[in-house]
Amino acid sequence: MDVKIEESWKKILSSEFDKDYFIKLTDFVRNEYLSGKQIYPRASNIFNAFNLCPVEDVKVVIIGQDPYHEPGQAHGLCFSVPDGVTPPPSLVNIYKEIENDLGRKSSTNGDLTSWARQGVLLLNSTLTVQAHMAASHAGRGWEQFTDAVIAALTHRENIVYMLWGSYAQKKAALVDESKNLVLKAVHPSPLSAYRGFFGCKHFSKANEYLVANGKTPIDW
């Protein structure tokens, strides 16, 4: 199956694209877009996280759950919204923690494309969603695909995995913690951020680890 995804990812994930689950997933997603339902992100942005961050560029992996499901928000990068769109509450809290952690004002722009271009894979576990219906495309195969994405990175070492909330932390089972840095905290949503996301210092810890392993730190 020909999947429109960045070439290095296409190569490393090629065995997934011909599996039954992925063929069924593709049929489901295509039919959802063709049905007249409002599906996010737009089809050309489904693999945006991969297209902006080739395999060998990956330094940090941040895992979200599924895309934002309100109009104009989702563009294929977890926690991110396009330029000009008001940052959602979880992203506001991420920015607050960056300010507290690094001691400087963070961006007010919710577009995290600049992170992706620096090597941050902003990966949702589910890559599509129906408008106004959180988790509406969960359990259709995306989770198996994104597990395969994490598994495909096992040939790399010294990657930082930021796993926020119990859902993202399930992916830790796929990571060799002896060769990578796994940072865990509660989810940055307003419901839980005060229970351990604020003060987690993941952004400085990530950069310290990258520098210690001869990599350029991320400009958060």
C-alpha cells in the first residue's frame, strides 16, 4: 500500500502498511472522510508529525492521545494548534511549566512546528477523530500503528520520551529504558496538572540529557 508519509518513515514502517489491521484502518478512515462527517485533522495533515521530523532526526518523543476535536485545532501534531488559534488548556499548562522550569517566558503561539523541526516527534496515539467526539477513532488500529512507530525507533539510542498521563505511559513498555531517557508525569490538563505536571522539569531534564549525549538541546 502506498502511504503518503515522509520517506525515512515509509521505509522503516513499510511492513506495517500491508498488514490486515492497517488495510482495515485505511478503509475505515477513508470512508469517514468521504462520508461527509467532519474529520480532523484534514487528510493531508494526518502524518504531519512524521513529515516534519524524519526518523534519524528524532531526539524527543512526546505522546498525546488523539487529535483535538474542535474546529481549526488539529493539524497532526499532538498538543499543537495552528498559528493564530488560541492554545488549549493543556498546552497553556505546558507553556507554564516551561516558564517555571527554564526561567523564561515561553511562546504564546500554540503552533509547535518549530519543536518538530528540531527533532521532537509530536505523536498522538490515534491520528484521526470525528468532530466534537473525543476518542471516536480509538480502537480502529491507530494504536497498533503508533506502537509500531515506537518499536521502529528501537535502533536509535539516547532519545527522550516524555510520557504524560497513564495513557501515554503505557507506551513505556516499548522503550528500552537502559538506552533512552523516559520521563513520566501526570497529564498537563487542568484536571491533573497540579498533581505533578507542574514542577516535573521535563524540559530542562530533556536538554541536559541531550547535551550529555552529544546532541543539540531543544529550544522550547
